[in-house]
Amino acid sequence: MRENKLKARLKAGEATIGSWLSVAHPTIAEVMGHAGFDWLIADMEHGLIGIESLQMLMIATQSTPAAALIRVPWNEPVVIKQVLETGPAGLIIPQVNSPQEAHAAVQAASYPPRGIRGIGCQRGAGFGARFDEYLQCGNDELFIGIQIEHPRGVAQIEEIVAVPGIDLVFVGANDLSASMDLLGQTRHPSVQQAIQAVLAAAKNAGVAAGLMAGNSNEANSRIAEGFQFVGIGHDVGLLSQTCRAICEGVPRGK
């Protein structure tokens, strides 16, 4: 089984940047994976990605230097079990608001005795070629990230980061601001205070913290604060941004 280099880098204290895949096309994954990102997340929560196209994205991303991750649509054992068969380096699990929910996420993603994950023989296990090795190493090599997107999660963050098996707490600032009755106000002092509370707890627990940045300058600032897992944009957003900048930069008259 491949060593999970992303997990090792984060445990060593390194900073990483990545982006999101919302369109189920392997060429997009290859282009972005070769661009220099450390990780790419195939987004099943908000992206247009189903289980059958997910495996194509894993194959394409894993042909590049970027780690292939998946955000599942929900903290649900059946979904997590099926998604893991496609062979990602790790998972991002949304809306984790308590230590109990964090523990449930780890259990769903882990083989016994740590968890309840069912044993299959698909791509993750090399379709049988690496079956025994995968069973022995799967729990240790899988990267598990959870998203903090609600004040309930922030209030219990110290207990959440203490749950064994959690490698990352990722702040979803948009949903966090909305759940604080500050829809769209991710820069509001109360939202930023909550983000810093998550970062402080993660640092104390030796767990990586992550969030989204609007551009490379903001990413550098967040990394300087101690965030190790910083996302910048997503496939269609970056494409749209580039196209709009080109068109706006060429004035045309009638």
C-alpha cells in the first residue's frame, strides 16, 4: 500500500495548499494535479460528482503529484464505505459538530477493531492484489479530515480534536458564518474569532487545521498563522475567474 505522503507531511508540521474538483472530468483533475497543488478534493457534497465518475477522478489525480481526497456528501457510514473502495488517500467529512460525530466518522472510515468499515475488494485493495496489505495498513494510512461549520462544533472543538484518528479540522467559513446568523460575512470579527479558536485547539492537540483562502496572498497569511491545509478556489471557479479577467482586460467598443 502506498505511503500517505500528505498525512506524513502534515504530521511533520508542513504547510500544504490544494483545490477542489466539482466537475467529474479526469482531464480537469490531471491539469490541476500537475499545476503544483499538494492535494485535490473531489467534492461529492456540492460538486456534480457521482460514485461511478468518482473512481475516474481518483485514477486521474493519482497519476499526478497531488494527493487524491474526497469530500463525502454526509457523515454516513454506508456512503463512506462505498467511497473508500475507490482508493482515495483520505476523506473530508462535512458538518461534524460534536466529539460523538467525529468518533462516528473515524469509525465509519476504519476497519475493526477501531471502526465498523465493511471489508471489500475493490480498487482501494488493488482488486485483491493488495488485499492483505490494505487490511493491515488501511487504518494507519488513511487521512481523515472533518469540517467545523457550526457554532456547536466550535464550542466543542477541544473535545473534537482529542478524538483519535482525526488528522485535520477544516473550517467551512461560509456555513459557519451562516449558522452564526452572519450569512456571507466570513470576515466578521465573530466568525474570525471562531476560526482562531479552532486553530488554537488544533495546534494544542497536534492536529492540522485548514480553511479556504481567496488567493495566494491570503494563503500565505493563513499559513503564517499556523494553518497547514489551505484551499484556493475550485475548478469551475478558477476557470471562470481566469476567463473574466481576460475579457475584462480587453476593452471592446461597438
